[in-house]
Amino acid sequence: MSRLLERLAACAPERIVLTDGQHHVTAGEGLAEVVALQRVLRAASQGRVVAMDAEDSPAWVLVDLACLAAGIPLLPLPAFFTPAQRQHALQDAGAGVLISSQGEGQPLAVAGHTLHIQPLDYPAKPLPAGTAKITYTSGSTGTPKGVCLSAAHLEEVACSLAEELGQYAGYHRTLLPLAVLLENIAGVYVSLACGAVCHVASVAPDGPSIARALQESAATTCIFVPEMLKRLLASEAALPALRFAAVGGAKVSPQLLSAARAAGLPVYEGYGLSEAGSVIAVNHPEAERLGSVGRCLPHVRMHTAPDGELVLEHPRMLGYLGEGAACPNPYRTGDLALFDADGFLYLTGRRKHVLITGFGRNVSPEWVESELLAEPAIAQACVFGDGEAALQALLVPARAGADIASAVARANARLPEYAHVAQWQSTEAFTPANGLLTTNGRPKREAILRHHARASHFLGELSV
């Protein structure tokens, strides 16, 4: 039995462990559903990859657990994938079965929800031995890669997080899609490992909807990406039940964290990557340094290379889909970082994104962007200026009529002169649909530059 199911079996059978607010699943019911689902999924998949394109619900979680326990590779498909991304993932993984909330195929009743099992005719593809889950990297350029992860690895991450954060577990409310590894592992799996209740349902990413979801569930824990936290703060909602909220997935401004604390929200920054099975470092009330992403989890070993790049030892990823080669060990993350004397990890930028200005100063664009994004008037930012006398930015206003000029001036006041944004231009939103944003919220710099160079009077021939 998997470690997660062992934790579930240790709970009182009548204890509620999953809910969508209407349908409740007890530990005993969940285990019985998983056993039944294993038989159905084994027969339907015949050892092939099972793709999941279903609404977030307890049913999604139970199918996930059944695949995990049965050794069936699962490919979660985020709802925000474009049709082209969805098609690529299915074909790239050689999916043999699709489970969906709506569609054709055999109906499957799970935890008060009806799913559908549909056979697919994609040619099977070779997978690294032991692949339990395929998750796609965000991909700053080109086609994202499928990361193959084992059940033992994913459960190790969840149990390591549960060891570190278990004292804050109680009632978790999912805010991110379950197809996002961060919520899947650090949210759902950790809740199950701690014997907590996990409330699983989709949430619109606007401030009032996020606030309402947390208030109505009286959630004690949740996970944000920075933009969601920013929108929640704008709603000025009171969340007295919240005990611990993690924020990650993209660079987090210290000003945003300070604003959250001033609003009474117990928000703590963490860090992870798909190749490491999600979270590898996190702050929490017992161990925190503002500006850092926390200390490494108990199972993680990392160091920095002489050039400052963060290196992960024994990453445990099985490999990338279709590449055949095993995962490099040690694994270079691409992130520039440093550790303080107490083991707290600080990220200073991306190795390939460092800009060298015309004056020879090295500037991480993420650093400047974090200051810009701390301003409520700015929803998204992408900074350029390699080889130029000064930095330039493409900025997405948070609302019509937003005073971007004043926001840039305030951000510049917090930065040294060599990192000031001298020129900026308002633009439309960066989204996965228009190819300018990764699926986990990072700007695709090369794509943004190519897209705007044709129309921008100041970007010209710049390169990132």
C-alpha cells in the first residue's frame, strides 16, 4: 500500500477527509473507492497512460490516488491549457485513456460526481520505469517538457512537507487547479498525509471569489501564487481561521509579503520545481527569514555552484518524456541563489535571464519585476535592457486608468539607480492562451520580446 493510503487507513473510518462543500468522503469511503477504481482503471488503461481532464473535486483526488496505488501513469491536463498544448501533451505521453467530467465514453460514478472514461488512439510512448505522474514544465521557450515522477518520490515530498508543516494542518482549501503539481502535492497529498480535511473545488482567480472560498470553508491552510494573493489583499477580506498560507510559483515581492502580514494573513514564501516533485524549501512560523524562500525540507540536499547557480543533489526525477536519458545528478536548477549561515535559501534570479547593462552592471529582471509588481496599479511586468544604458519594461495595468507612471516612480525609488526602469509601455495581458505566459505564471521573455518588438518604439533590437 502507498504511504498516502497507509496514512488514510490510519484515520478513523468515519473521519471526513475530502469534501467539495456538498459531498463528503470519509477515510473509509475513500479507501473503498480507491480499491474499486483500481480495478476499473486497470481494465480500461491496459497499462497505458491515463489522462485526466476533469473538474477539481474529491473524485479527481480519488482517481489520482487509485492510479498512484495501481501503478498507472497519470497525466493531469490543466484547464488553462490551450487546445494545442492539450493535444501535444496527449500525443507526447501516448495517452491511452481520457477521464473527463463531460464527454463520451463509459460513465463512472465517484464520490457524488459522474466522470467519463474514453479510450484514445495515440501510439504508446516509452516511459521511464516507475513513472506514476507526468507533469509539464512551464517552458519559457519552445514546447514544454513532460517531467516523469515516481510514486515514491511524490509521497516522499508530501510526507516531508507533512513533517515540517503538520502542526498547521486542519482544513485545507484548494485554490490552484489540482492539475498544478504545487496544489496536487503540497495541498492535497499533504492534507491526506496529516489526516486533515481537504476541501476540493474550483475557485475563480479574482479577489472576492478567493476570499469567499476561504471564508465559507473556514480554511486553516491554503496555497497562493503571488497574483492571487495580491488580488485577495485588494478585497480587504478578513480571514480569522487561516493559520498558514504558502505562496510560491513565481517571484514574491517582500512588499507583498509585508502587506499580507499587515492585513493579518499568515503568508509564508516557499520554493520548488517540477523536476524535484514540487516544494523543496519553505518558510513557516517556527523558521522564517523574510526575503528567503525558507530552509530545505528534510529530504532535500542542495548547494550552490561556483557561478552561483543552485544545484539539487539526487533530484529523484525519473527523466523527461521522450528523451531516454536519466535525470542529471546533480541537477542544475537554473536559479541563482545563496544560503545564509542558518541555512535559509535566497533566490537572486535566473541564470539565463541576467541582464548586463551598457554600464556593465548585472541585473536580475525578476528582482526589478518584483518591485514593480508590489505596486497595486501593475498586474504584470516584463523587464528588458541587456546591453542598453537603462532598463525598459512592458507593463500590464491592473485596471483601466491605473496610474502606471507613479507606480514605476515608486518602484524605482526602492531600487538602486542602475536598476531603474527608464522607459515603459502599457500592453495587453500576458496569458498562456496568447503564448506570453507559462502555465504557472512566469512571463515568457523571448516570446514577449518577439511579440512586441514589431510594435514597440523602444524595444527595437533588444535581446533578453
